[in-house]
Amino acid sequence: MVELAGIIILGILAQWVAWKFKIPAILPLILIGLLVGPIASEFLSADGNKWIEPVWNGQKGLFPGESLFYFVSLAISIILFEGGLTLKLSEVKNVGPVITKLITLGSAVTFFGAAIAVYYIFNLSWEISFLFSGLIIVTGPTVITPILRNIPLKKDIAAVLKWEGILIDPIGALVAVLVFEFISVGGGHTFTKTALIEFGKIVLFGTTFGFTFASGLIFAMKKKLIPHYLLNVFVLASVLGVFVLSDTFAHESGLLAVVVMGMVLGNSNLPQLKELLYFKESLSVLLISILFILLSANINIKDLLLIYNWQTLLLFASVVFIIRPLGVFLSTINSTLKFNEKLFISWVGPRGIVAAGIASLFGLKLAKEGIAGAEYITPLVFMIVLGTVLLNATTARFISKITGVFLKKSEGILIIGASEASRVIAKYFNKIGKQVVLIDTNKENINKANKLGIEALNVDIYSDELVDNIELNNIGYLIALTGNTGINKYAIEKFKNQFGENGAYRISAQSEVHENDTSLKNEIFSCTNNFLSLSEVARTNPTIHELEVETKEEYIKFINKVKNDEKVIPLFIKSSKNQLNIISENNNNIDTGSTIVYLGRKINDE
């Protein structure tokens, strides 16, 4: 009982530490697992036993016999299902050919390159070498996201790394499963016709069961056959059932089945999908915490001593400095990415839970079957996982500055509210080459913005979706333009530090218009207009104009001229360097080439 409670407590504590210090949770989780496992048994425990013993002599411990295998398998199935839920096909289509090449050509480079490296460096069999290389294909989003969240990058770089991590997880898992099946069926020596048949059965049953049961769940949810209070646990039971059933028909096909099941559900546009995602995300966090501590604790000192040599460093260096860059540069030939951007993407390739979990599962199984070299799988993969996470977490920010991809100043603009006025302003930002993102809970407004080519997200600002969105790293301006003053004030208070480094503004309430409150001068978007007047001008005259001014006197003359004009609203001062300043500020930086940007009817220059 104490061990079970301790794993959960230590796991959640590690997650909190990771959040507090902005590092991937895998790092403290593995270190805790090693501390309470092999390190405790060798250096800290008086009787030489581990503080947490997952399996002891194959029969005793928390998971005696085959229990650990079963738990790891079921936990990974839930984690992969949650990953499948996040794969939106509409978004995949827009990420470009670079992503497609990274998860195909890049995966192939890693698969063959790492296999050749470990074969010659450790003198392992080709079967075990390819199993190792299949396992380290994956670069999980649970590892990459915390790293990228703390580094302001161009949107396309962040998107490439994020989507590679999401899409490559099931690919790496599938490759590892197929190689494992080849080894198991072929006896570790020959690839027979039987192995090829099993290969096909995995794909057939995995995709069939995943698609069929996902379609059944969608039908049941649309027909409201499942009560709301049972929805999350019913889906959880379905995932476990599909995993076990598919695995019964074709050994090791369950992982593919749950990924397909997640993808089908994730692209169904069900109203319950967000709630399902939140539940599965929380469950995945708990399972990842338990798994990493368990799997790390299950490693023995003799396993670690197997890789305590110079060959390990050589293998690690080969994976990080040769194989990963080779895969990235081959995959980005003829792309719009610059050399320094390719270099940074090459550097960021940490491995995650799927690699570690499946490695432990397959390594233990093959070692038990007496396959030569199987004992190297778990420690070698854990070395790659821990090494890449530690390397990237500590150096990614520094490398981003050296390679020149670190954004010293974020120029993107986030607008809360996607009303007609917001869409008109956003369209202008796009026209002058500024990144702009609209946020709204109104799907109709989002759809209208998307039809105009404006990036818009259906997000509730009271959730943490914006905080966790690494593609918003380039946002430096925050403007709240909803008709609800409470929402506007909340948005500024919650997000100004993250998205408003260059300025955070909100449209004023009716009661604040014409108020001479100096404490608001740096927060109010327009001191003379509120949401209603802005919306009315956007409805009757949805056009933004520019008027060049060279002196502050000309600027003041224009402001006085339109002060009482209900059909014109001044918005920004645009400098000759294309920098924007809100009209409500004390505009002392008027210079030659400055431009007043205003909404409404066109004003003559006189």
C-alpha cells in the first residue's frame, strides 16, 4: 500500500516540479524512478532492496509474474488513444510537406541509421538493432511541448516540431510492434512467411477494430445512448476492450487499434469531444507519472552497467549529431525553411513515453524468451530518452539564440473576440504582414474569420488551452475586443504577461468612455469609443484606411477633426518601420513616414 501511494504521490510531485521549473516531466520522473529503484538498492538501502520494487524475482513485488507487462500495455494503450484524439486531419493537411517528409523519410533515416549504429557499436544482432531503432523513432509531444512553450519561435518552426511529435508517436509504435513480431515469430533469426502473415494481421485487425468501435461509439454518443455521467468511463472501458480484443485476434495489434480509434473519434466533431479530451489528458498525466517511475525503478544496476562504457556515448552522439540532423536536412530539401531553422529542428528531438514504455515491455519479454541481446534494449532506450530530454531541456533556449531562431521581440497579435470589427482589423493586419490570431467561443464568428483567411481558434479564455498552445509563441500584442467588459478585463489580467509583452489593450466599457482616469491610459484600446460604436462603424463602413502624417501637429489636427465623427474610429499609429502603436498612448514618436490607421469612411487630406 505504501509503495502504491508513494508512486502516485512522487509522480504528481514530479509533474508539479516540471511545471514549476518549466522542464519536461519525464526528466524528474525518470530520476525519481532511478533513485527509488537501482540507486536505492545499490547505495541507499541497508538490505540491498529497492524502495519501490515493480517485479522481484518475477513473482513478488507490486506486479508479480506477467502483471507488469499487462499494466504497461494497458497504460500505453490509453496514452496512445489520447494522442490519437488530438490528431485533426484538417490541421494535418495544412502543416506542409516538411511534416510529411519528417514522419516518413525522417523516420526511415532514423530506423536504418540507428540500427546500423547500434549493430556495429554494440555488436548486437540485426533483429535487436532494428527493434532499438524502431523504438527511438518517436519524439513525443509530452516532451517537446514543455521545451517549446518556454522558447519564443516562429510559428512554422514550432508547428513542425509539435506536429512531428504528435504524428510520429503511432508510427514509431507501429514500427516497433512490427519488428517485435518479426523477432517473435521468426525466432529472432529468420523472417519467414509466417512473420509476414502476422505483419499483415496486425495492420488488418488493428485498423478494422479501431475504426469499427470508434464508429459505434460515435453513433452511441450522437443518439445519447450513454448517460453523461458515464461517458468518460464508458469510453475508457471501450478503449481497454478494443485493445484487448484486437490483441486477441492479432498479437500486438492493440496499439494500432487504439490509435486508429482515437483518430476517428478526434475527427468526428462530437460536442462531447473536449470533455473527453480533458478526462483522457488527466488520466494520461497520471499514467505517465506512474509508468516512468515504475519502469525506471524496474531497471537493475546490472542493466545500467551494461551500457556504462564508451560505446554508449558513441551511440548517443551518433543519434543526436548524425542521424537526427541527416533525417531533418533530407526531409527539408526544397522547403521554405532556412539553414538555421533546419539546424534548430535537428537539435530538438527528445524521445518520450512511448519509446520508454514499449522498450521496457518488449525488452523484458524478449529477455525472458532468451533472445540474445534483448537485455540491452531497455537500458539503451532509457539512455536515449533521458539523454535527449536532459540535453534539449537544458540547451534548447541557448541553441535557439545561437542559431538565430529565438525571437527577441514577439510581433504577433492576439485578438480576443472574432466579431465583425475584429475580423476587419485582423484582415488589415494580415495585409501588412502581421501574424494575427482571433479567439472566440462563437463558432459562427470563427467560421467567418476562417473564410476570410484569418487564423481563428474556438477557445474559451477561462480554460488553459491558450496557455498550452506553443504555436502562439510569436504573440506580443494582446487586444480584447468583446462586448463583455468582464471578459475583456479578465483576458488582460490573465494573459498580459504571456501575450502582451509589447502591449495589452481592451475596448472600453460605455461608462469608461471620456473618463479621465490616467490608470487606464495604457490599457484602453480607444478612449473615445466602446464596443457598440466600434461594431457600428465596422458594420456600416468596414474599411481600414491609412493617412500619412509627418509631425505631431498633423496627428493632433486629425484626431481633433474626427473626435466627434461617429463614422470614423482612429486605431493605430504605424511607424515608418511598420511598428504599431495604439492611438490611446501618448504618441510622441511621430516621424517622417508615420501613418494613422483608421476605420470607417475615408477622410480627405486637407
